[in-house]
Amino acid sequence: MTRFQLFDGVKLIEDISLTDGGVAQAGTTGAIVEVLGEGKAYIVELFGNWFKYDEQGDFIPATQDEPGSFMETIGVETVYPHQLILTIPARETMGVREHLTAVLENLSDDLVAEVRDFAEFLQQRQQPDQVS
């Protein structure tokens, strides 16, 4: 089974029904926003077309290169691994610190404590030797 990570960019490989009654077509892009059951399912924010606001504050179609443009969210849905393919790993779209924060959110308290201890070890190793 393919395991996706929090904030990975994904694409649907089959149509899925949206809770509002619509359908997200195969090829719809999205981002993993929650991992369920150790990767048995995912909450995915699904995106539609590019838009921006005009001078009156109304949405108008746009391209991703236009200043102030954004992708509309068409749904936030539960999706299963067999319905997705990875388009871009989170580590390629996020800074290292942000990615580490996201990874820590999915670890047990015991493992987070181990990461903390290792980070403190690295911090001490980085400091120049102090003469007493």
C-alpha cells in the first residue's frame, strides 16, 4: 500500500463523490490534510480552477501566474490510497522546519521526546567547545 504524508500533493485516479453532491473527476489535484488510521485513508483538500478577486471583490477566472490568484477548494473529502497518486511530496513544497513540524504531529509523545533529545544533542555538538 502506498503511504502518503501530510501535505503531499496528490491527484485522483478515479472519480469520487463529494459530500455536497458533486463529483471530483479523475485528475483532480489536492493535498493531504490529515492521515487516518495510519494511512488507511486520508482527508484530502481537492482543488478546482484558478481564480482571483476583481476590483468589486467578485471571483473571476485567472491563471496561476496572475498576482493574487488561487485555486478554489471544491471539497475536503475522505479518499483511500488506491484512489490517489503522488504528484509532489510535501518535502519538496515545504521548508525543512515546516516539514519537520508536520512529521512531528504524527508521532507518539515518546517518539517526539526522542526527536527532542536528538535535536538537543545536535545543538550541543554545534556549539564551540567552551573552556572552563
